[in-house]
Amino acid sequence: MRKILTTIALCCLGITFAQETGTIAGKLLDKEANNQPLPFANVVVQGTAKGASTDFDGLFEIPDVPVGTYTLEFRFTGYQTVEVPNVLVEANKIAVVDATLGASAAELEAVVIKVVTSREREEALLLEQKAAVTLKTSIGAQELAKKGVGDVGTAVTKVTGISKQEGSGNIFVRGLGDRYNITTLNGLPLPSNDPSKKNIQLGIFNTSIVEAIGIDKTYNPENFGDFGGANIDISSKDYKGKGFIEIGFSSGINTETTGADDFFLTDGPNRSGFYDIDIPAFPLSNYNFETSWDRQKTSAPVNSNISLKLGDSYNIFGGDTKLSVFGVGSFSNNYSYREGISRGGVTVNSVANSDFDFFNYAYNTNTTLMGNIGIKHGQNKISYNALFLNNSSEQQKEFFGIIDVEDDAPNGGGFIQRAVFQRTTLITHQLLGDHEIGENFEINWGGSYNFLEGSEPNRRQVTLVPEVPNQPDGPRSFRLVSAASDNHRFYSELLEEEIAGNLKATYKFKKNEEDEYDGKVTVGYSARFKNVDFEATQFNFQVFNNIAQPTTEIYDVDAYFNQQNLNSGLYRIRTFRGTIDTPNALDPQFYEGDQTINSGFINFEYAFSQKFTLLAGVRGEQINQTIAWSTSLEPQGDESELDTFEILPALSLKYEIDEKQNIKFASSKTYTLPQYKERAPFLFQEVNQDYFGNENLDLSTNYNIDLKWESFPKSNEIISVGVFGKLIENPINAITIQSASNDITWANTGDQATAFGAELEVRKVLFEHEADQVDVSLKNSLTAGINAAYMITNQELDGQKVLDEAGLSFIPTYTDTGISGASDLVANADLSYYKDFSKDKNIQLTLAANYFSDRIFAIGNFGKGNIIEKGVPTVDFVAKTQLTENITIGLSAKNLFNPSIERFQEAVDGDTNDDPTLNLNFQQREITILSYKKGYDVKLSLAYKF
């Protein structure tokens, strides 16, 4: 205890007596090139070891300069050295000095301006957040590296009020899930890699391509209106510095995975992640499937990553034009193992229809290639971005136990094996332009082409049950398996193409005394043209149970499903349309559609004074979404259309209390569209659950309001407190309908839902010290951050509304309940220590923690309670050290608490619903639905920079 108190006292003393510092920043121009920015020049604070180099835009920043008056010196080979005397540095303030450097005499002019720095830096993003009228939060490459974050999905969970659903990658912002968010790359939309999701899974984006990630929790009419939680915008790297090449490698293990006795995967896929296979010829009349049904033992499961990054910038066409290039390529793989329990179809009497011990062996890959080229000439800039992603997921799933308590293996002994390979390929091309025409007119435009292919080739499922039902440990066979679809091979492909574009023009007016404009009007047009095409074919192996069937070993299924037994008549192969005798038996199930959104907007921004700024705007969107289908549920096919025009107003207000504090307010109206999978009557089958779409789904309307106070004590510190509220009319939910198999579909389940909450964020430098050496200033610092969001959500549930609008029988257990996926509390904390040992030798240690409280996974119905996902804490440790100018090594240990991941169906006392048709004369007990552990992840990394 004495040591702890002493440490706290020393930290307090360090804070109290830390040397007060400020920042010198500014811009250097080249007199010989018509006052264009001069990159790569040296800027030195005379009498100290502090200095910097100008970047591609001529910008420089020298932080942590002790309070005092200095002479600033500018040097560049072939140019005259220039000194700027009497630069006053004040505590926690930025002294900005502009200079023009020439080959002979140079004119000097020192003025205070707004400083713009690389958006990778925490200070730059906080400065951007401070200046914005809207409520925007960003996380940059610098912070991601400090916290050891490797993908964008994990990155956004470090932001206040955001959490990620375990096992799905679904992102929740302020309690609102996937359907309420929108994901963009450089402001242009991205397609989803999952037919059931609106947004692409953020986990497939490696942070090596990221400059910054912006999270807009309030609506701006410049963005598309399909918004309720946040617009998550990934800004790709835009390199401006000196030439470099960096090679990186990492390797690691997961303790659950390496702890497994052996590791098994499926037959067919290779380890590259680029596997594909077509449906064989004549699959209904002959057994032509080449891959095995049985699992395959594989080598030691070691995770690895290799990457190559490079960039450079050049002066071309006589130095008037700047060219920058950047590229990154990486490949990573990851093994995981899950072991636990899985139950489904729990009744009001707390009896599980299926009850399994499950084992899941998984192997994932990610291949990323990205390149960009930027050309800047005067006030004009054009950039081209190309991105290629290939993501694969291979899973060998095994379930042992009761398949159906009233039918298949009712006493246990059942076995289900599902071999899955899923692959997503995304190709994105973007062309972006920024043009300043005179002092007060600017045009920005961007266009993109996205192509996405998502495939699930050759999924295999095997179901075996005891030959004698009351002998669960006895021999197994296919004889008593009830449904032909319980043994199948499945092939699907999703193709999505989209062309999108943005065009906006900004006019600034009324220049003030500080040579800045008080007013700004922006008008623009945006469009999205998307085509979706999904096809699937499932081959069901119908076993004839009226004849003698041989017993089968669970890991030797090839001995049964082969040409010999097909010829012997033990089984036959069919699709949902029929057998070989049906003319169109091989016609795939499909749904296809087009979505067109044409939008126009106008924004008006005006600073009524130095303290008060208003941003008001409105957006109009014409939305057309058509869908046609032919599926096992409706083989004859049908089509549906959603056609609507939405007017979306928004208002943001900013009041600057002083130069360090703001109060911001925002309100808006937006909408939420249903997804294609949610509207197509296509049956998606999982081991414990089936899903199908509802063609009668309609959009939801969202009303959003925010109020926030924020303070920026230093350039790298923030304290903020905010409250928010959301009203959602006609909300969409996943529901279980009354049917033999308790299928899940989607419906507008009530008139409204509400979410109210409060958010807190604090980032603080606990102590910071610098020791000046001959040629360098050595830094020693400890920083901490914490953010938390507390939310109260509620939604009305109306079974009669669902019946009237969709013809579906849904009897909710509760007349009102919380919003699915919303935790009452979401919190993050981190502590980071940094120390320089010499100019090219340092160490950084970071401890980061995340927690979300219990949240609803699925809404209760027919007297059953909600399914709840238990809250869990996550703690990660990251260490990174630079050994030389070229070599950096890192060590990370993640999920240190290794908590159990659990879902349970909550207890119900029978007094929750006043519907007289629902008999609630019971008392249901809590029952666990899913439980497993993820294990610890340990990784060692090495990077070499040329």
C-alpha cells in the first residue's frame, strides 16, 4: 500500500511541476516556385535541440517547446537561411509562423493561422474535432498503432458508445446495430460482404491502409440519409513524405487453439484463401463430388502476417506539380478454436429442443492490396485510389447431443458436422478531386466503382443419429434422419456492383477581420446505382428409411455417400425443385434487384460571431428498391418494389465558450432501409435456426438529437460530456414466428422505439517530461484515456401490427422491451507509457480495456424470455519498441481475462403480456443458450524500414 501511495504522490508531483510548454507551427513557401509549399526543409528552434521538417504541403509542427521567446531558423539546400526572431511561446498555445524562402533575399511575415497537420496524429484529429460544427469523433493511425489495433472493426470499438457483437462483426453505435449505420471509404459508399447485412464487415480492413477513421454520430445532409447510429468513414492513407519501404512480419498463437489435442479443417480449401469450386456435372444422376465429407487434420495452428508498405513524393513539370504515391500489400491468417455448449428452440418450460456440445475449428485469411496516386497543382488536387480485398473464413463445426428432443436423437447421441468455406472479394476504384477557384469558391467531387463477390462454395452438412434411439452411445446411421436437407451440399454466390458519385460546390462569403469567411453555402448532388444478384443451389441427400441402412462412422462418411450406394438405392440426390426427373431441378434459387438513390442537398453555415456558428441544411432523396425472386418458399417467383421520396432536414449549432471549450447541439431526421435478404423469401438454414425474408418490410424513420460540451486543455487532451436521444418510427427487428421450426424473419414490430443516453470522454497527459540532448530532445510521458456511454432503450412490440402488415404470427412475450444489441453501459479505458532512450531508440507500453454490459440478442416471444448476450470485459497489453532507425519490434497479449462468452434465455414469471390468446401460466427459468471461451492471443511482430 505504501508503494502505491508513493507512486500516486510522485505522479501528482509530476503533474504539478511538469514544465509548461507550447507549440510552434506554420507553413513554409517557396519564393522561386511562385509561393508554392516548400517540403523537406529544416526548421530549428535556436538554442534548443528542437526542430522539424516541413511536409509535402510545407507544413511543420514543433510540439512541447518550453515557454519563452525564441528565434526560428529555416534551412533548405540551395536557398538562403532565414531567421524569424521574437517568436513567443506561451503555455498550451500554438505560435504559428509563416515564412517564404528564396534563393536570395527572402521576405518574412509572421502571422497566426490555423494549423493543419497529418490526420494520422491524435493532435490533428482533436483539432479537427474542435473546429467542426457537427459532433464528429475520429481515431487516427497513431492511436491505432499505440493500442495495437490491427483491423477497422476493432478500431471503432475504441470510440465512445461503440461495441461489437461477438462472432458476427456487427457494430453497435449507441445501442443501434448494423442497419442503422453506414460505412464509406473516402466519403463514398462501400457494399456489404454479407447478404444479411447492410455494412461491410469492418474486420476485413487492415489498419495499414488507414490514415484515420471518422465517426459522425450526428447527421450531415452532405451524407446519404440511410443513417441512425453513425456514418463510419475510412480515410485511406494519402502519403506526402519522403520515400520509404517497410517490410513487416508477425507471428502469434491463441491459447485455446494450441491447447486443442489436434486441429482439423475441411477438405478442399487451400491456405491462401483464394479457393473456389463449381457444381460438378450431372450432380443428380451421378455422384461427382470430388471433396471429402470428412474432416482433415492440419499442421500446427500458428497465426502470421506479412506486409509491405512503400511511398514517395516528387516534384514534376518543373516543380509546379507535386506527385505522391503510396502502396500497401499484406497477407494474414488466423486460427481459432471454440469449445462449449449450444442450445436452440428453448420452450416456455425451459426445455431445449436441441442441446449440443460443440467444437468449432476455424481458419481465416485476409489479403489486402491498396495503392493511391495523388497529383496536386496549385489549388487543384486529383487522387486515384484502388483497393483489393480477399477475405476467407473456413470452419469445421461439430455438434454432439440432442438434435430434436421430440424426433432426431431425443436421448442424445446425435452428430451434426458442418464444413463451411466463405470467401469475399472486393474491388474498389475511386477518383477524387478538390479544386479551389479563387478565394471563395471550391468544388469537390468523387466517383467510385465497387464490385463485390461473396461465395460459399460446397458447404457440407452431415447428420447422423443412433441406430436405436434409446442407445445414444450405440452405432449411428442415416436411417432415422427426418429431413432430406439434414444432409446436403450447398453452393451460393452473391454478386454486387455499384456506381456512386458525389458532387458539391461551396461558396464562401462575408470575410471578417481575421481574413476568414463567416458564411458558407454548399450545394450538391449524390447518386448510387446498385445491382444485386444472389443465387444458391442446395443438393439434399435423401436417405430412404424404409430399407435397411448400414451404420456409419462419424468421421468416415465417404464410406456411405458414394457412387456405389447411390446405385444401390440407399439414397438419392435432389434439389428443392425435385429430382433428376424434374426438368428444371437444377435451376438455382435466386433473388435479384436494383437500388437507385438520387439525392440533392443544400447546407448553410454561418458564424454570427466568433463564438456562435450555425449549420442548417436539408437533403432530398428519391429511393427505388426493386427485388424479384424464385426460392424454395415461393418457387413460382414474385417481385416487390419500395419507392419513396424522403426529405431530411438537419440542424447543428456550435457555441465557443472560449478558445478551449465548445457546446454543440444537433438534430436531424433520417431513415433506415431494409436489406435485400430481409425482403427476399429465401430460406437460410443454420444448425440451430432457419431464416427467411419478409417482402412486406418497410423503412423506418429516425429522429435524432444531441447536446455536447467539450474541452481541449492541451493539443492532445480532451474532456467531453454529452447526452443524446433517438426516436425510431416503425422499427425493424428480427423475430421468431409461430411455426413448426420457429423460423426467424424480419418485421416492423411496433410504432416506435426510443434510445436515450449520456457519454463521457477524457484523454489526459498524466505526466510529460523532456530532456534536451545535443541533437535530440528525449521524451518521457504517461497518458490515459477513458470513455463511457450509458443508455436506456425501449421499443413497443405489437403482434397485431405484424399480422396485419405481413401476415405473420408473432406474439411477443413483452409489450415493450429494450432494443436488440443495446447495452446499458459501454466503456473503454487505456493507459500508455512512452520513453525515448536516444534519437532512434524508444519504447511504448499500452494497457487497453473494453467492457459492455448485458444486451438483448433476440426478442422473446410466445411466453419465452429475451435471449441475452452477457457483458464481458476485455483487456489487452501492447508493447512496441524501436531498436534502431530501421528496426521496430512489438509484442501484444490480448483478451487477458479470457472471460466466457455466453448467451442465455432470461427467466419469465408469466405476467409480461396482456394478450388473452397467450397462456402465461408458467414460470420459466434462465437457461444458457451458448457458452465458450476465446483464449489469449499472443503475437510478436517485426518491421524493417528502408
